[in-house]
Amino acid sequence: MRKAALMAACVIGFLVTATSCKKDKGDLTGVETRTTDSISFDKSKMAGFYAKYPKFKVYQSEIDELYKKYDYHYIWHDKKGTIEFAEVIYNRVNQIDKEGIEEDIPYKNEFNEMFASSGKPDLDSELLISSMYFFYAKKVLNGIDPSKSKQTGWYLPRERTSYVAYLDSLMEDPKKLKEDKSELFAQYYNLRKGLQKYRNIEKQGGWGTITLEPGVKSLKQGDSSVTITQVRKRLHMEGYLKNDSKSNVFDDELAKALEQYDLRHNRVSDKLIGPNVVKDLNISVADRIRAISLNMERCRWVSPEMNTAREFI
């Protein structure tokens, strides 16, 4: 039963999915993920980094573990500068909002300035990239702190993931940064597509308010009204109509679009435009975005084993 609830929660926010610098413009095949020449550094100098960037002290134990594993050699730099994979991490961090995470990136200006410069290896730059990797991995894959999760109305115990070990997995297959169903429940990626769609609609100004004319309880196919024009524009913006004819007549094309809307939103279709569907259509783009982001967070709590589960009882 709990599994069924898990799946339902992740689907709710995505009712509306119909029908993206440097590297990482899409295809991550062939990205250089390991340094071609090894540069060592003095581990005693690492402490100075956390004095300069105290917000990253939270990752100190994992960063120490990471570089101990690599025998205190640079991971993100070779003698010429940053490797390609460092630029991939840079772009993923700067696009973290696409993962439904509305949070300030710590030391973002310093991070951007580092990649705008020559990129020659230095320890602060090296540790800054590692810190950003852990920041990204924990926010995107692990989600919010369990102590804050009750604010989402969701609390389940999660298995601890070693993001030190996961970096090796990413170096073997960088495409996992874009999609890794072994780490996240598959519905998460559908939600992410929906989030981008609604953010695009929001950038265009969103949709207006639909109103039924005074005295009109509902509209049926064949009726004409200014409300019909409003509904037509609204369904076109969301992708249920290919074109907005701006007609005020409730025709067959609009009826089919409304039926598809009801189906996708798990509504019982009565083939009418009445108060209930108008109320639903008037949910703002911002509210749709919030719902999707919330359910993306909930999906981070769902075991990826659910992707292959055969039953949900």
C-alpha cells in the first residue's frame, strides 16, 4: 500500500506533461572525465580552503575521503587546466533549477569567475569544483535534509549513498548526470520535462483567468461565448490544441482537446465547460510549477527499485 502511495504522489504533480555555455549541451558521449597527467598537492593546505569557503565545510569529510582515495592528486585539472568533465559539473550546478530546486548556489560568483579565467590548476579551484559536485549530488539525488522533509508532507527512511563512490560511476558514464534510473525513480524525469514546459509558459506570461458569463452555469458543444475563446487559448498554451483559432464557438476540435485535458488530469469528463473545469483551468502556472517541484522532491525519496517492481500492494 505504501508503494502505491509513493507512485501516486510522484504522478500527481505531473498531470500536465503533454505532448535546454560550455560543455553539456546535450550529448555527453566522449567527454574527458579523467586527467591525462597526474598532479599531486600537499594535503595540509586543504584546511585553508574551508576557512575561505566555510559553507562547504559540511562536505569536508567526504572531500577528504575523495582525495585520500586519489592519493591527494588533482581530479578536475591537468597541467593545461580544467578537464571537460569539470565543465559538465559547472553547467549542471548552474542549471540546478531545472531539477526543481530553488536554492541559492553558494559562492556562485567565485565559481563562475573560476571557469571564466584560464583554468590553470590551483588547489582552491580544485576543491571548489569538488564541493560543487557534492552540493549538486546531495541536492538533486538525495533531496532536502530529512529534518525538513515533513514540510513536504512526506517522510520515509532513505539508504545512505556514497557520493565519493558515485563520482567513479559518473566518470565511467557521464550521461548518468542527465538521467540515472538506478539512482532516481523514473517518474522524476517525466516531472522534470513537465517543469521545463511550465517554466517556458511562465516566461511567456502564463495564462489569463477564465470566467463564466453571468447567469451561465455551463457551456456545451455548439454554444458560443467569450468563455469559449478563453478556454481555447488556455488549452492551446498547454499544448492540447495545436492552433488557437480564437473562435468563440464550442466546436468538435475544442471538445476533443477538453476531453484530453480531463483524461490527463484524471477528471471525469462531462463534455461541458462548467465551474469545476474552469476552476481547474484557473490554477496558475506558478502553482503548477510548485506542485511539480514538490513531487520531484518526493520522487527523490522513492527507491529506484520501484522502476522494476511488478506489484505495488
